[in-house]
Amino acid sequence: MKVLTKIENFFAALFFISGIAVSLYAVFMRYIIGHSQSWATEIFTMLLVWAIFIGFATALRDNAHIAIDIVYDRVGPNVKKIFEIVTLIFGISFSIFFIWTGTQMVLAAYSQGIKTIDAGFPIWIYYLIMPVGGLLLLIRFIEKAFRFFTKDVTTETEVESEWQQ
């Protein structure tokens, strides 16, 4: 999982920084040079969406998703286990659904040869993040399920130090 963690971190940062760079270029060209770059908005959007979708998996890995703790903190350990199992079932189901529907979107866009208006970029590449992001989420949910059912009580600090290496 260390290799996957490094890959996720690298690509999330790469897409985010590249998106910001394209955005800054577009702003410079529009307001300083006076020539609008319409393709930049499409590329900026794609790069940021890819960074965000990869970020979903990294947030799950690091237990950084938003959670409603008011009920969870007030129940006993048996109910907490039930909540965790339900969460894992829904998470894995959602990931599989995301992979399936994302793949259908990619295949449809690819077969139709749809391209973006300004950049002329194949739209299936934009959509590819859906099955990729779903797969990353599925891997992380399976990892959480494995740790839960094998009673691997890795602390958040250990997980953080693992992905920072």
C-alpha cells in the first residue's frame, strides 16, 4: 500500500499544481496580454477534477472525510462495530457502482468520439477519472475492511507516517 500511497500523493499534487499553473497562465494571458485562452478553462477543470477525485481516496485513507460523530460517540462498542460494517458495505457498494457507471460513460464517450469544444480534447479522458477514482476508493475501503476484520488497529499517526515516507 505504500506504493499506492506515493502514487496517489504524486498524482494528486501534480494535477492540482498543474491546474493552478494553467489557471494562472489563463489569468495572465487575459488580463495582462489581453488574449483570452478558452482552452485553459477546460484543461484547468479537468486537472482539478482529477486531483479532487484522487483526493477522495487519500482522504479515506487518512480518515479525513467529514463524519457526524454526535451519534457515533454516544453509542456502545457493539453499535459502533455495526456502524462500521454498514459504512464499509455502503462504501464498497458505492465504489463498485462508481466504477461501473464511470466505465459505461468512458466507453460511450470513446465510441462516439466526443471532444471538448475549445481544446478538442477527447472527453473520454475527462470521464476516465470516474472508474479510476472508484477503483482507488474501492481499494481503500477494502483496506479498511481488512483492518477492521483482522483487528489491525493501526493508528492515524502510523497511517500518516506511512504515506509521508
